[in-house]
Amino acid sequence: MNKLKDFTRKITPRFIWKLLSIIKRTVYPNGATSLKKIDFTKNHNDVIVLGNGPSLKNDLEDIVKKADTHDFVCVNNFCSTTYYTTFKPSIYVFLDDYFFSKIVHEMWIVQRKKTFKIINEETTWPMKIFLPFGADENILKEFITNDNIEIIKMNVFSSSKINLYNSGYFGPDKCNVLIYAVYLAIWAKYKNIKIYGADMSFHKDIDVDQKDNSLVMIFKHFNSEDTVEKCMKNPERIVPFTATEIMKTTADTFNAHELLNCYAEEKNITIINFSSYSFVDAYRRPRNKDQ
């Protein structure tokens, strides 16, 4: 059966195969749902979206001053910081395969167990966790049994056509978790979306080993020490990235933020990039920190 499927895929034009895949996933969503069917609960009109870029470390005190007047969206391992229970995010986003794949490198298993344990034990407020369509949500549910938490799989396809986004079945490229953190904030209809920790400068930290052509990268996060590692694909960390793949992902990431800004403007939503350092030029900058 798999051989027949592979053969059919080879002889079928790419756009037709993609259309068939969309139809199949829309009719049989595998437990995932359209964004139109999600009830976003808001406590404030404004929201702060937190990326995990190293600049966030410099901005946390400014963010704390706004905590009482803003909702929060966070991503990945943010819960491991002491600020998690201060900000009480209403939306938490996981997009990377290593959080919900069965075949994954041991280091990611250790990390995600720690993350899920903290979320389960420390979340005393209502919060929605969002996962992509293909995620195995049972990996999270093994550790997260907290009644305050709702785990949602998004039945969303990647598209560069923002006129499709209102359907609830399409969104920007899933090449970076911050993209969908912002996208969900738009869907939640916040009036102002303020972004921190959106450094997006990882392409500046890449080099090529002159002996074996392998890509190496300085990994920088606001809540951990910098490390130098080979650029390996998640979740197994077996196959290395090529320079072409890294640069394409970088371009796709910046393009996605441009699409998000256009989509937000259509809905009269303002996105402001408050990050003290950021390579993202799609969003306007604040006139002052207290804005």
C-alpha cells in the first residue's frame, strides 16, 4: 500500500496532490479543528507575545510593569522561568516536532518532560495549548492532566495567500513558533499585539566548518547559556541542515511576519515590535516603552 501511495504521489502533479491532502484533512481532521471553532477568552484588549530570543532577558522588567493590563502568549520552554506564574499566559504554543513526536532525540525527551511537568503543576488559571495538525497530543496528555488546560490541535494549512486566512483552515508558514503565536493573537482579536524576544537573528550566528562543510550555530536563548552545536534537523537530530535550507527557512520566516502584519492591518489590529533587539522589520516600532 505504501509503495502504491508513493508511486501515485510521483505521477500526480504537486498542486493536485496538495489539494487532495487539504480536502482529506478538512473532512477527516484527525482530532484537529479550524480556528473558527475556537473560543478565545480574553481578559484585556491588548496582548504581549513572548518569543524566546536572547533580547527578552533585557526586556523582562519592562514587561512586568505591563503584566496587569495585558494578556500573554508564550512559546516552547518559557514556563521554566519564574515569570511564567507572573504573566499567566492564556495561550501557549508548541510548533516544533520534538515536543510531540515519538521518534525524538533523548535530549528533547528530557527537556519536554520538564516543560510539561512545570505546566501541569504550576498552571492555576485557564490556558489553551496549541499544537499543529500532525502533533501526537497524547505525548502531552501523558504529563498534562491539569483541568485548567485545554490542548487544541489546529487544522491549519500553510499558505502565502492572506485572503484564505479568514476560513480558519489556512495560515502562514510554520517555520517558527513565534509566527503562530502572533497569528493566534490576531485570531483572538486583540486590539494591540506587542512582541518581545523576537530577535530572529539566528542566521547571523551560523558558520561553516571549513574542514567538513558542516553548519555550526551559536544557540542563544534568554534563559540559558549560549552553546555552539552542529545544525541538525529536529526531532531526531540525525540529518544535518544545509546552508540552502537554513537560508530558505530564514527568508520564509521574515516573509511570514510580513504576511501577518498585512493580515492584522486588514483587521485594524496593530502589531508593535517592542524587542530591544530584533531583525524583524515587518512590524512598526514603539514610540516609547510605555506605549
